[in-house]
Amino acid sequence: DQRAMGYIALVREKRYADAYWAIRREHPFPSVCGRVCNQQCESACSRGLIDEPVNIMGLKRFVADWAYEHRDVLPDMRDKSIAGTPFSKNPKPSGKNVAIIGAGPAGLTASLDLVRLGHRVKVFDSLPLPGGMMRVGIPPHRLPWKLLDWEIQQILDEGVELKLNTWVDDIPCLLDNGFDAVVIATGAHQAKKLSLRNSNHPDNWLSLDFLRKIATGEQIDLSGKKIAVLGGGNVALDVARTAIRLGQPEVRMVCLEPRGEMPGFQWEIEVAEEEGVQIYAGRTFIEILTDNDQIAGVRCEEVNFRGFKHGRPDMENIPGTEHTIPADIIIWAIGQGPDFSFLPQDGCINTSYPVGIQTDHEMMTTLPGVFAAGDVHRGMTFYVVDAIGEGHHAARSVDRYLRGDKGVPE
């Protein structure tokens, strides 16, 4: 977090509006990263050499919440917040049009930068709500939707046009119909599951589908159900804690990693257990069991897990440890990746091994004028702050493409 020292000093002086706009200078979603963050800036904080790092995430959350509570009287300091940069609240129009596919953190960040550079921007998204994974992948107990909606509205207020419920599957057509550049920022919304016996039974649910249904208002009552969430990362924790709130079912998390090495945040694992989630770590999945065509559980075996090598688990099964974890519903949360079905079938936009859209150092794909940013570029889900960074990079790259030498530098 390059500007942490500045807004921390402003918080100390109780200049909360100034602190908020200091953050918003380059970060359009402070309420999100004030709650959902990998806290890498804190691990690099030099104060940690003396006692403990400054709680930058907590301060950002405080400032964002203060700004929201005072939103009706919050002074508009956007011009001040972007002074000294190539950006402007009222830029000179460039006459160029940019289409952005995906209204997640990367796409919306790029859209805001591009309108501040004078370009006309239209964002398309297939979902009925903007925000991408922030809106349909992070449950409301972690991120209140009202805060995210307010931050998105501020982006739209600066001139970004948004079109929802729109599936784009002809990218060259956009370039042929008035758009000078396109940014693909569709994220990684396709959850994965293993090909095990009975894993195609309809009561095998996918993590992101489950979270999306909740975010879009579908009512799901899990009262009296036994739920097995397969996976040990943050998405699995989101699923497990969300399920607990839908009628207090029995919820068990089952994962390969041993306790202490689970990829989910340790503090959230502890909170999940306090809420009633049972953790079964250090296990591999062998088979989904059924009884009278109903899910009965997942057959597991304990393992000595040594990590992943070349994308595959390195482990030894422990003989004699087979057991069954009871379940009526299995929810798979073992990872996710992008959906490339919308890309041109002629291969003019290449993907790269193992996953992700291939780009050059300017984030341009193999189709001139088309760029990629965020999880669809990287090929898997990373943290919101990483997607925001790629959105910034993509916007500068698009601007240089449209203006040539007059474009903004990095």
C-alpha cells in the first residue's frame, strides 16, 4: 500500500475525509480491502521489527465506514485526491470509446481510470448486479453489500456507463462497431470439482454457484441438513459460514491440508469453528457415497500432505484410516478458474498454459486493441487488491495504445 503512511497520518489527526480521499486516489474499493485482504502491506510494515505491524486493513475499514456514514455531508475532494497525476475529474474528452467486459474489481478500476483520462467507457456484465466476485462471491457477513454498492455508484457518477444482464461473445464485433479498445475482465467464476464416483449427483453443488444464488436473493433453507464443504481455502470458509446461517445445519469442512497449513485465513478458521463449523483436515476424498439415490456422505482417507508439485498434491495415504463423513449435500470449494466460452472460436485471442488469457507486457492479447486484466488474465482467483492493480495497469496500457507516446506512463 504505497500511500499508507499518508492516510495513517491523516487518521491520527482525525482528518477522516482527507484520509478517505487519500485512499480513493488509487483505490476505488476501500470498504472491500478493509475487510477482505491478504494484508501483504502489513507483513512488510517496518513497525513489525519493533513490536507489531500497523493494522492498515483495520484503519482502511474504519475510514471507509466513516465515509459511508457521513456520505451525505462528505466533501467531494476527488480533484484534490488525484492532483499531481495524469487523471482528472473533468478531463478533456479524447473522442475514444472503450468497452470493458466484466464489472468486477479489475474492470471497474480500469473503467474509472479511463474516464478520468477522458475516454468514454461502457462496462458490460452478464450478472444482474455489478461488482463481480466482490458482489456474488463474498457473502454479506464479510462485506455488507450497501458499502460496495455505494463505492460502485461513485464510479458510475464519474461517467462510467454500465450495462448488466449482457453476455458478450463477439469481441471483434465490438471493435467493428464503435469501440476503439476492449478490456476483458470477466474474472474466474467457474468452480471446480473432482471426477469421483457419484460426484455428478445433483446434490453436489459448486461453491461459486451457491454463493451467487445467495447474493442474487435466492432463498435456500438448509435446516436439518448435513453439509460437507470440500476445501480448506477462503472460498470454502465463505461457503461454510454462509451455510451455517441458512437454518443452522450441520456443516463440516474437509480438506487435504493439515491444521496449521490450511490456505484459509487462520482467524476466519477460528471464527468458523466458533460458529459451529467442524473442521476435518488432512484428508483426501475417495468417493461420494449414496443411499437410495440420495447423498449419504464422502468416503475419505487420512494423508500425510506435503504440498502441491506442478499443480498436483504431493501426499501419502495412511493405510487403515478410511472413514465416512456424513452428508446430505456436498459443496465443492477446491478452486476455480475462468470461463473461456465467450472467446472467438477462431483462436484470435490465445489462452496460455496452464490457464489464463495470453498477453504481452502491455496486457494486450493476441488480438490488437483487446486487453485482459484480473483473474481471467492470471487464470485463477487472487485477492481483490491484485485485481485492482491489474485494472490500473490495463487502463494505462489502453491509454497508451489509444494515444501513442502521449499516453500515461506507469
